[in-house]
Amino acid sequence: MNMYQIVLVFIFDLHLSVALVTPPKQHDSGYKSTTYHPIPCRSDKCNAYRGRCGNNNTCQGYAYTHLSKGRYTSQIIEDEIFLYTRPKNSYKVLQYPLPNFPFGCTIKAPLKGLSANAEGILTLGKVDMALHSLISKTFKVPHKFALCLPSTNTILYKGFQGALYFGGGPYRMSKENRIDFSKFLVTTPIVPNPKSKNHKSIEYFIDVKSIEIEGTPLKLDNKNIVATTKISTLTPYTMLHTKIYEGLKNAFTTKAKAMGIPRVEAVAPFGACYNSSHIANVTSGPKVPTIDFVLEGNNKRWRLYGPNLMVKLFDIKYIDVLCLGIVDGGTMTTNLIVIGGKQMEDNIVEFDLEGSKVGFSSTPTSMGLSCSQFQSTLPTF
């Protein structure tokens, strides 16, 4: 049987209820799926997908992100997708079909503000129709997934590399480095969203008990900062409420000054920039003050080093400038802290849905390793 397959570029998102696909123009004509089928409205599946009745009594939903202006209608359909996996201790690649994968078929508008290459958004939220849920149920693997997002430099110079793993570790960066980073994760419980009704949410929240800059706790009104914190792959840089941000910026600048790193004029959207010619480069990258997010449970902390803190500006005018990649989220922000993609780059971030916890690694960047060194982005079942 002849099969017509297309490959699409997806953005990973942690808060959508269903995946979104906007078929690229080159596939508009001639592509007819034999496994596609619409979902009837008022059906149990449509209700599970939070859909409503649309044209021809089919299930419709809303397509949007926090960057898109407005909500757009999308028809929710199901189709078969294929997963390519490499069995443990083998180099043979196997193909597995995943039937009845749900997604909203939409226009390009909801993807505004995201990567220009994006042709869809893959939801990894806490919902039954998320890819990790379907993989766990279909292939009987542990209900967990892990991200290893590539750094900006890797994307610019080497293309889109990184890893998305389903079913748990081991997580190894390369053949040369056999460290299993699943053994070095700092874990913290997933907590309810205090802003949602009944404290239910498809997003991921953790409790940050305090923030430390180079070992010194950041104080706000003489108190440690305690905040229910959202994790977001669509937020490029960690955002803090203005009061927290101002305190962190000033404390970081003070510590940087003590290391001989002078501050220079800030470049938007960043509020603090520094003279990079005074910043030493070590194995872990730019040597700047570390920032720790102190988490729930026995003084656990997720430490951020230079590569996850400093942003290089790709403009000849700022050749000697590095900026702190944490930004001011304003005073009206819904969440006091939102952990963004920059801070997750080149680290393992594991979401354990069975254990209801998130695990963070700090080791790869401290060792000068990167997610682009993964030998394969194929999931292992």
C-alpha cells in the first residue's frame, strides 16, 4: 500500500489542550489521508477535547497561544502519525504507528510570534490527548517525558537539534560521555495552579521557596521569595514580577561588580547588560554569578550557570555585550515567576506525570555539554 507522509516542524508547548497543525502550502494539493476522520460534536471525545459544535456537526475548538492576538476556530480531527524509535542497545530504527492522534487543523494566525519555521504546536500539557499520554497508554511505558532544548547558538549555526524523550531515562548526551543524567535530577512536586478554578490546570507549576545569587538569598521586604512558579516553553526568557526582578537585577549586578564585570547600558528587552570583555570563559561558559532556584524539599536547588543566564546580542554594535537573560514581567503578571526556555536550554527537564514531579539537571551546562550532542532524538520505548 502506498502511503503519503509529510514531515512538519512543531513547537513544544506545555499549556494547550490539543495539538495544532497548519498544513504548509506545499501540501495543500494532492494530500489526502486515508486515516483521517472528523470527530462528531457532542460526542464523548469532543467533550474530552473541550470542543463544541461546528460546521457539519463536527467538533471544533479554539486555536491560540499567549502570543497570538485573539482566538481562532480550528476543526478537531484525528489521524495516524508515525513514531520512529531505536530499541535499547540497538542501532536499528523501527517505525510504530500511533492511530487516532487528535489535533486542531487551523490557519497560520495562532502561530504568530513563534518560530517562522513552525507548522504546528505539539501539546505536552497535563491532558489525555497530549502526545506523552497517548504514547504511555499505547506502548505501556512510564508516563513521563523529558525535554533537552537546544541552545540558541546551536539553532543558529547547526540547525534544529535537541531531544524529546518519552518513558524515562537513561538520558545520555553522547557516546563519548556515558553519564546518565536521569541519575542527577533535582526533583520537586508539581503543585496546583492557585489562580485556576478548583486548582486544576493543564499547565505545570512548582513552588520556588527562595532565590539565591551566588549563594546569597534574595530578600523582598526582609522575607524570602515564595512563589508558585509556571514552566513555559513558549516564554523565551524567565519573567519575574517587577519587585522580584529589580531585587535580582541589583543583587546580580553587585555580585558581578565584585567579580570585576562592569555594567553597560541595557538593551531591550533586557534590563541588565554587562561588558563581555571582562567576563571569563570557562568550561561551563561565561563565568558570572550563579542563580539558584531553591525548591520544595530538603533545601533542593536548581542552579543556573552562565550559559543559561547570559544572552549574546547578534548585532555588531553590541559585540562586547552580554545581557542577563531574565526579564521584567511587570506588576500585573499573573504569575510571580515564569521559567522560560533560555533557562531550560542544554539541561534535562523531566516531567513525571506518575510521580507528579518535575526534575531539573544542572550538570550538562556545568560540564560544557549541550543537547545538540544527543546521538538521536528518537524516543525509546
